[in-house]
Amino acid sequence: MNIIQNIPIQAGARYTIYSLSGMASTIRAEITVSMVYEDPIFAKAYVRQRPSASGTWRLGIHKLKNKRKTFYTSIKPNQDLIVPGWGHLQTDADAYHCFAGNACLNLAGGIEEVKGLVDLNINPNFTAFDTVLALPVPHTQLPDHDGLLVYPDYPTSHAVIERMRENLRNREEVANV
């Protein structure tokens, strides 16, 4: 019984992984995969945790760009983007030296650029399209200090995204009056 679909990574290949940190900011890791496990291994965070797509899974072992130390390639399948190659879009923290802290994938670029990056994703388990935000400028220069919704019609239960959609609807209603 497979809980998650197999993610097609290969030993020796380079990938960029976009994920969330414990501080709710977006992290970009450029890695070279050293070894791939035959089947993903569920990494329990606590004793009775059961395997799920929202938990952490180990896919293999990798090295960070220009580093020698190895790490487990650990991802959360339903919320992490895995893109082949290096040199893709930066996160808001990398590009603007500040982060929104909204528990969303905040990528520095326009909406079409970010959609292009998401199209390159090789993680078939990714379902967090509602949390992907584009930031063409720092979030402090955007309305309500939020990013731009890349997938505005994707269903969500994310509190920040619901608030952003409500603010957008309110602005449209004011503009139509």
C-alpha cells in the first residue's frame, strides 16, 4: 500500500527544493542527490505518528550546493516543490532580505514566472497550489503586505489565503461602486 506516489529523483542529478521552515518562511535548497532509496521512508516526528502525505518522508541522501556534508533528502510530499536543476527563482527572503512569514510558498517573481516554475515540479504528490504566491517586489510594497495569488481559484482552507481572497473581493466591490 503506497501512501505517496513515487517521486522520480535520480542519483547524481541536481534539484531545487522549495519548502517551508519552522518559522513559516520559504526555503530554497539546491541539492545534488547522492543516493536514492528504493521506496520513500516515513520519518516519524513522534512515537505514534502514522504515515501520511503531510508528514516528512526521506527520499535518499543529498549534498547541498558547494558543500561536502550529506543530509537526508526529507520532504513533505503534499507541500514541497521539487524542480530539476539549479538557478531557478529565488524566495522572498533570498531576493528581498525579508520574508512574509505567512506559511505560503513565497517566490520572487511575477505570476507567469512562478506558474512556469510550478509546471516544472516533478513531485506528483504536491497539492498546495493554493499557497503558492508570487512576489515581484518585496511584500511590504504590495497591497495588504501580501503576495499575489498564483492560483486564485484553487480550493483552500488556508487562513492567510482566505483572508487574501476576502481582501481582494472587498477591493473589487469598492472599485465597482
